[in-house]
Amino acid sequence: MPGTGSHRLSGPPHHHRGVAADDGYAHVITYDGDLRRTLKRLRVAGVGAVLAAGPAGVELAERIAWHLHLPATGAPGSTSLRTDPGAQAKALARTGIAAPHTLRTSHLAEALSWADCLPARAYRLMPAATTA
């Protein structure tokens, strides 16, 4: 948190609003695409937690937390369970928990066939993963 000696990791310049020196953070560590360098800087800074500011940062935050042996919401590679409604529904269905019917496809004919088998008043179409 600003003003408490905390650190903030920000992504490449085209993916975030930027962090100014006057935002109140003791240090700003910018991820420039080099994970090893970023991990080294975070270790030196003594970071104790990594949080994603939004869905687009979930995968990177989880990867960093895993490498630094910090608490995280999941293991690397499990990002879709937090960002992809289709993956979430499939995971719930595998455990026997009721979930909305979903279909992940890039083929219109398959989507129309699926809709014919599961008639509903309305359907919600969305990207496979929400990244923004």
C-alpha cells in the first residue's frame, strides 16, 4: 500500500497505467519481460506477497509468487480457472457441482448444434478468457 514502504510490480508500459515516483511506493519494480531479472529484484526488495491488479496480470502474479515461494491463488498454468468461465464450469462439473452449460468453440456450426440440443431463452457469448 502507498506510504507503508510497500513495493509495486507493474507490467510492460503498454499494459498498465504506469506508476509515478510520487504514488507513495518505496520502490517500483517494473516487469520488462525478463522474469529472472524481475524475480531477483523482488527477492532483494523482500516482497512478501504478489497480487494481480486485474485478470490480465493473474498468470504473471501466480508465476512470480510460485517462484518466490509466496502464498498465491493457484499454481502456474491454472490461470484459466480464475479467468475463463468455460474452464470454471468444466472444473465445477467434474466435481459434481452444478454449473451453467458452456461450450468453447471457434466453429459456428458446432455452436448452433449445441444450442439446438440445449434450448434456452437466451445465450451469453463471450471470449474464452477475459484478459482485461
